[in-house]
Amino acid sequence: MAIHEECGVFGAWAPKNENLASTAYYALYALQHRGQESCGIVVNDDGIFTTHKNLGTVGEVFTPSVMSDYPEGTMAVGHVRYGTTGGTNRANTQPIVVNHQKGKLALAHNGNLSNAYELRTELELNGAIFHGTSDTEIIAYIITQQRLKTPSIETAVSKTMDLLDGAYSLVLMSSAKLIAARDPNGFRPLCYGKTEDGTYIIASESCALTAVGATIERDLLPGEIIVFDENGIHCDTSHCGTRTHSPCIFEYIYFARPDSVIDGVSVHNARKEAGKLLAKRHPVDADLVIGVPDSGLDAALGYSEESGIPFSIGFIKNKYIGRTFISPGQGNRIDQVKIKLSPISSEVKGKRVVLIDDSIVRGTTSGQIVSLLRNAGAKEIHMRISSPPFLNPCYYGTDIDSRENLIACHHSVPEIADIIGADTLGYLDIEDLSVMIGSNQFCHACFSGNYPTAVPTHTEKGRFEGKLSERKKNK
Ligand code: SF4
């Protein structure tokens, strides 16, 4: 699987001083799957911000000595990042901390703006200087500008949302307030919960709430702003309903952890349902069903339940794979698959195997996995994919390749089966996705090309070709 998502966000508000750096640490650990390039935590101790952020995973960056330097506080903001724009460098690490005439601000963001180019160009023409290249810096700049003209930080956030287009789940902190905001399309998940001692926790996924002992209260509504301060919780729903709810369907298929619940739908159940739908759409005579760990396992279970073909563990995944596996070079991926996955010969030898994975991007990784199974003695390999074919890039925070590298843009399904070495291949249909999550409101643009927001043509030419050339350089 070669697709990466860009970020997980975290926030905490406590009624009294607590070791919130530690809470943030455990929550970010639970969100690590959303980004392994960099991470950061800012703790607010009576208006004084203590910040540490760096390139690396949570375990690498937050050593015992770093953690011991954090004071207790009543608020914290945290972030894990996989950069889909702007490359890997310290200037793009988050949370971003800004000092301005009316105070200070720490901001963490998940998603990509679809009008970032226009916003940045206009701001630069008006004298703005950016240190990094992330959309988050643009958002921080606009909020700061608005804050100078508005009576409160939440009004500044609301005014900023009037200007933003695309995907943004935000957690930000001023000296006295913690604020969470979700874009009106609701592309990326964002929820909040509460611990027994009254600390509010905001996180990209509910698995992070569970990790720190909080019970989920609810997801933020698309367009909602929630403020946590000494007066309690206040909600601003003035942006709600201004756009069609378009949560990213790929959160359910691949990005999110299966133990998370997003907008009331269990990710595990959605994946299992995808497997059942695959079994109905693409049945086959076979001896066992296996999934590519980890994101193919739940769908494999569903395929097995629906078809009656026994489920088995066909691959062992190396648990000790570090962030080096986020390496974008295609040459690296070919070698790395063998290190990452190892087939269990005794299970698959001489068998007709249904192999479930969540997606095919370039086809390189899928070909490697099929070849591993073949070498382990599988007699037949019937590959089933728990998503439709990728045909379009994503503008909302997902590192889906440009069309030139998407195998489904250039080959029919039988041709792809041939290229990856599978006996047969079957994808989920777009219409299956609404059954999968029990709703027909979601973004499926990478499959259908129907984008929920305006897509500026220069975005693909500029941003995405930029990202691609970065990849090519790294090959
Ligand atoms: Fe998700 Fe695809 Fe939409 Fe991007 S284009 S937000 S990956 S469904």
C-alpha cells in the first residue's frame, strides 16, 4: 500500500493543571498511523507555551528527557504529520506557534486546502512571508490577521473559515481557549470526548480518546467550531450545512484504525461490510481467504463470512517496521515488501487463495505480494480489492499518485490482473461504498472524479507535479 495520509491532530483542555504532555504523547501514539514524518506537542501553562516538535515518530521525538521538560498545564495541542505538500522539513512540522499583537496561537491541522494556491498568492502579494510550504501556515496566517480585527479567537476562526476551501480539521489553542473546527464538507474526521476527571480530549480518531481513557462524546459536525474554556463548551454551527457532507470514504477503507468510529460508523464494520460486498460481487471457488495486513484483514473476514470460504492468516507482517517504510521511491518499495510481509507457506501451499487488499495504486506492491504467495506455493490467487479503482488524484490531504502513475488509468481489470500476476481480479463498485457505510454522502472523487469542491487546474500542475518530482528525485 503506497498511499499515505497527512496528519493526526490532538487537543486537551483540563479544569486544573495536569501532565497533559503525557496525555498528548499517548494520544499521538494512537494516531501514529496517520503520519510518521514529524510530530509535536505544545503545552499551555497559564499562557506560557512549551513547544517541542521534530522530524521522527512519537517514540523517537519525545524521549524521556524531552518529556521531563514539559510543565503541567491546562491545555495542549499535538500533531503527527505525513506531508502531502511541502516536503519533509522542520519548517513544516506542527503545531505551528504564532505570537501576535493580541496574544499567541498554536495550531494543528489535518487536510489540504483546495484553494491554497490562490490564498497564498494573495497573501504574498500583500507582503506575507511564509517559512514553510504547508497549508497550515496559510491558515495560521489568516487566523492571526483576522484576530487583529475581531473581538475573539473563535470569531477569527469563523471569519477564516469563510475564506478556506477544501479539507481542514483544526485544533488550536490561544492563551485561554482551546478550539476545534471541522471544514463544512467534513472531509477529515474530528471528534471529542471526556475523561472521568473532566478533561476534554479532541482527536482525529476515537482510538486516541480510548488510548487516554476518554469516552467519546461525539464527532464535530461538518462546519462546526467548538470552544473549550473556563466557562465550559460553546458551539458555533453557523458554517454547518453550507456544504454537502463529504467525509473521505478512504478513511474507512484504509487510513483510519479499525477500532475507530467515524461519524457514528465503526471502521472495522465498514471494512467487513466491504468484504461481504466483494464476495457478492466477485465470488470465486477457493480454499481460503487471506488479507494483506493490516488494512486487508477486516475485509478478508467479511469475504470469508459471506462466502463460507475459511479465513486464514496468510501473511505475517514484521511489527518492527519503522518510518523508513514511508520512503517514497518505487525502487525502495520493491525490496521493502519482502521485509514487511512474509507468507506462511504451510497455510497457502497447494491452495486456491482469495487475497484481499484495500487498493492498487501503481501495481508494483500488489505484484510483489502476489509473487510472494506464488513462491510460497499458492495454486491459484484471486485478488479482491475493497475499493474501486483509483482514477483521479486527491486534493484533500491524501497522497494519491498523479494519473500517470495510477495503473487503473492505463489498463483494464484483466490487464491489471495479468500485470500483477493474479489469476483473477475484482474491485468494489462505487455504488457498494454507500452500502459499506450506510450513507450516500461521502467523497469518492479519487474513484469517480466528482470533486465536492472546485478544483483549480493549477493545483494538479503545480502542487502535484511538484510532489511527483520530489519522489522522482528520491528514487
Ligand atoms: Fe478521500 Fe479520495 Fe476524496 Fe481524497 S478524493 S478525500 S482520498 S475519497
